Amino acid sequence: MKKIFLSFLLLILLGFQLLAQENSVDTVLTKQISDKEKPSLLTKVIDWYSTHLNYGTITLLMAIESSFIPFPSEVVVPPAAYVACDETSGSTLYMTDSEIVNVLLVILFATLGAMIGALINYFLALFLGRPIIYWFADSKLGRLFLLNSEKIKKAEDYFVKHGNISTFVGRLVPGIRQLISIPAGLAKMKFAPFLLYTFLGAGIWNAILAVLGYIAHGQKDIIDEYSHILSYILLALVGIGILYFIIKAIVKKRRKAKTSFYQTASYNI
């Protein structure tokens, strides 16, 4: 059964690869005209999303964002949280008279979508294996999704270095968060811890984005006035995070040195 599944997925990937090769000439010839006359795909999706804001589209776009397809969660969650606080919006996101409850619902469905995307990456890596994943990342279709083997290797190195907890911490690290589920699948990480860490990491990230949207609701002047202070706070948080990893590395190095010393001393005795 597993061999049939792998063969089926491989055929799909090869088919996409052939289609990408056939369309490459037309893409090159029309690229300049298309760039000038048509809005980008991302712009089209954002425009569509702004007119179809609901829990289904939040879940869908967050599933895409959390998979190997590049899409910014920053354009999904904050606008949804903003609209969920606006009684006059007429949106289905304004479910109750409590803004907090509405924002929590946005976070819940965004996290559900992130879980779906993460599971797609996890199971693809688990069943396809490292050679096919790296081959796909360097293929024309993979590069269309802004993938390459270096990005996969970076995510895998991060997972190897930090272990299973990286599926939690990695959800908060730019450049790692969308791909951290792939090395988890390649390493055949246990499913229950993977679900737990991914849910917690994705939930925290979505909560941060939702809070930004909630704050922005009716507070544009305040944000403009204190934006520099917010920048300093973010920089301070980044600095604290870097300091944490430095201290952790130093402590680990000292423990290793101490262990080596005691082993040497015991051997001499």
C-alpha cells in the first residue's frame, strides 16, 4: 500500500514538473507584459480574501501559508481580527457582542488551518522520504513555490540541533516556521508530540498577529504616534531571544567540557 501511495505521489510530481517545463517558454515571453498589465497573484488573492472574509477562508489561507506554498500569514490574521471587532462591517466574523470572543475564534480557525498545512508537510516528508523531498525542492515546480534544497537543509539542521521542541519554537522563527514540519516528518517524529508542539507554536504566532489586528481596530492614530516605541519593543524581544540561545549554547558547551573532564579524570584514576 505504501509503495502504491509513493508511486502515485511521484507520478503527480513528475506530471507537474512536465507541465512546468512546457509552460516555461510561454512564461518567459509573456512575463514583461503580464507584470505591467496584471496585478500579482498575491495581490489578487489578498483582494479576493478582503471581499470573502470568513472562517473558511481564514482556515484555507492559513493552511496554504503553513504548507510549502509561500503565503504571508500577516495578510490573513490581522485583517480578520480587525473585522471581527467591527460591528458595522456586516461580516460573519462578528459573531458575538464580545470582541475578545470574536478574536479568539479567529485565532482558533487560523490555528486549525496552520495545523492542516503542517500535517500536509509532515505526511509528505514521512511517506516520500528525503531524496524525493530534496529533488522536488530543486525542481522547477519547487522553485515556483520559492523552495530549494538549501531552505530544506536549513530547516532540517534546525530540527536536528534543537530536537522535537523545534516544531514549537520553529513556528515563531521566520524562514523556518513554514518548513519545520518537513524535517519532523523526515525524522519520523512521534505524531502526538508533533501535534501538540505545532498547535502551541501556531497558536501563539496567530495570537500575536490577532492582537495586532485587535489593537489596530480604532487605534490607528495611537499606533502611528507610538510606532517607534513598538519597534524598540520588538527589537528588545528579538535581542532577548538571541541572548537566550547564546546562554543556552554556552551552558551546553560548559556541561560538555565538564563531562569530558570528569571522564578523563576517572580514566586516569
